[in-house]
Amino acid sequence: MARRDTKNRTKYWCSNHVPGMSLLLADFTAHDYAPHRHDAYVIALTESGGADVTSGRVTEAVSPAVLFVSNPGENQSARMGTSKQWLYRSVYLTRPATTFIAGRLGIGGIPRFAKSMFRDTDLVGRFARLHRAFETEADALPRTNA
């Protein structure tokens, strides 16, 4: 059974700059995610604490050194276990968001991630800065009329 705590805090919002992109900032003291799927790409980083995340058939620990990604439709779940906190940021990219971003980058196809965990401190840092920029509406992407 999923653990719940009234000290848990979340902030969820939709981007004003990228159609179909939503963002989450979560600060959990006790929370587990039952098995579920998203219709969007999920990209997340842990800022503090951690959890064991299952994506597909693989379970790995997320921590501040790991960028987690999942493809649309992949089964996933998470369990905090003995962690006292799980502070993380995530982005959800639906088809309109990936089409918009791919168009801005000049790429035709949308990638499919072969793995869920990336241990790359530079990548983690860049994603954290990007997420914070969207949080403060200070991103460099121009507004779209779409």
C-alpha cells in the first residue's frame, strides 16, 4: 500500500511556452507510486533523497546524480523505501510538445529511449537549470501562437 503524508508538497503547472508540456516539483516525505503509465515522455531528476523506480522490467535507485526518463506507455512505479525525503523535478512531454521541440531543433523524428537512467552530472545540471527556468517563466524559448 502506498505511503502518504500530509507534509508532502507538490507544484504542478503547464508551460506557457511549449504546448503540451507540463511540469512538476514534488517534495515528498512519504509517497509511493503504484504501477502506472503516462501518455507522455517523462524526464525527472531527484534533488534530494531518492526512491527505487521501476521502469519496464528494471528497478534502479534514483538520486541527485541520475536523470530518469521514460517513454510514453511504459509501465513504471516508485517506492521511497527507507528514504526520508524525495525532492524531485519532472517534465511531461506529450506529442504536441515533442513535435514543437523537434521542430525548433530541426529534427524530424522523436527518439525512443533505450534505457531509463542516465548518470551524467552535466546533463543533470542542465536539466535542473532548464526546469527552474520554466518554473520562473524565465526560459529562452519564444512564445508560440499555437
